[in-house]
Amino acid sequence: MRNFGTYPITVNYNLHTRLRYQHNEDDLHRAGRYVEEKQLDIKVNTSSDATIENNLWNQELTEYEQAVCNMLRKVEGNPVGRMVLGLINKQTTVWIIPKSDAELKADFSAQTWPLNYDIQPGSVARGVGSGDTVILFDPKLGDDTLFHELVHAYRYSHKKFNPICIDIINRYGNLDCGSSEEFLAHQMENIYMSQANRPLTTDYYPPDNGTATKDEIYDFLLQHVDRMEALKYFLRHEYLAMLAAHTFTNTAYNPFRDYGTLEAKLLQGFSISTLPELGAPPVQH
Ligand SMILES: [Zn+2]
């Protein structure tokens, strides 16, 4: 395992250790022994494959940890990336661990969850909690995905990860709940991409997750009032959003900086002068 610079990030190749203990974790879960399941999971995610089979996996371990550190250096080379890296709570550790090729084939994405997750009885969900985090990541997913996951890790590290429902259309075509945390990570990711003059995407959720220009995305935000309310929510409660608004003044895409203009445009011709923030109770008259 290796630490990345002075950041609270440890890259840990533990693939074989993790896959070996997978069925033990599953057995403990089925038996309802959730505390032991979590203790084993914490041990697995903080143990290195260097300690097994006389370091037989040394070559792939070195390749993985070097590739992830190179990618973290790329994130650090982008001012938006550097800001997020620097703001992760230094009292915590972000553990970046590998995903197997089979897992990537089944689901080509990364995941972030708290190392010491809150147990949800009867559920395999591990997304609730705070402090140290685990990012399941493969370099093939790219630095934009790694940056996105680091935004989640930042929120968990400060005990702020708190998903609020935003409207999405699920795969059956019905209205469903998306997560404000994904909205934040996606907006930060777009600012990160814009800073590097790379392609932007409209929304985190399909079917609106395709490539788009800044103006097209701003139009999308204006057509989705809850996304606008989410911008306002984060501007009021999330230092990262506020700092991005004031720091990246020359970045083309920055809806936190441009929020005031967008809100004025949305409310043109209406009698209300301001939008509520996401999750706020309706105004009583
Ligand atoms: Zn995400």
C-alpha cells in the first residue's frame, strides 16, 4: 500500500484478500452477524495483498498502485481536483482499492462508501456513515470518475454525506428518487472537466447523461427546478460549492458561480423573488 503525497489517501491493492474473504462476509451476513461482517470487511479493506503468498501478487500490486497514484497526480494537476484533495478531512483516510475485471464487466463504475459503515439491519447497503472511506476503483474508469468519487469521500470525511431526493426517471420510465449527493459530485465533475476544456455531460442520471455544451446543461438546469434548488442548497450548506463559486471565476462551466443569473432567468415573469433550497418545507401562507 502507498500513501499519496501529503493527502489522507492510501492506495491499497487487496484484490485477492478481498475475493478470498468474500464468502465469509456473505456467510456472516446471511447469519445476521452484521457486526462481525463489518469487522471482517474493515480488516479486508485495510490489508494488503503484499502480506499473502510470499508477495506472489507483487507485480500487479505495484502496477495498480502506481497507476492509481499517477491518476491522482492528474487530479492534483487540475485546480478543481487539487481543491477537493486538499479539503478531505485529514483526520480520516480514503482507501482506494481495486475492482476485479469480472466485477468491472458486470458494472463498469466505481463505488464509495464509509469504511466503518452504519449497519442497516437486513440490508446489504453500506452507504450510510462517515469518516474513513473506501473507493472501489480501476484506472480504466478514468480520472474524471476518480475525482467524482473523491467528492463523495470528501463529504463522508466531514460527516456531511446526506442524500436528499431529486427527481429522476428510472429504467421503467417512472418518476423515482435520485440523490443530491450524485448531483453535487456530478456538478463538481463538470467544473473539473470544464477547467481542463474536456467534454461535459448534462446530468448524472440516464437518459440525460450524454455529452452537452455549457448552454445546453444550463438549459437543462432551468427546466428542472429541483436541480436549481439543489444548487442553492449546496451553495448554502457546502463549503466546496461556495469555494468553487468564488475560486473558478474563469472556468467556462460553473453553475455555482452563475447561480444568481440562472435563478433570475428562471423566475423572470413570476411573482416570487427567490427559490427555496432543496428539501426545504413548503412556505406557509
Ligand atoms: Zn457517485
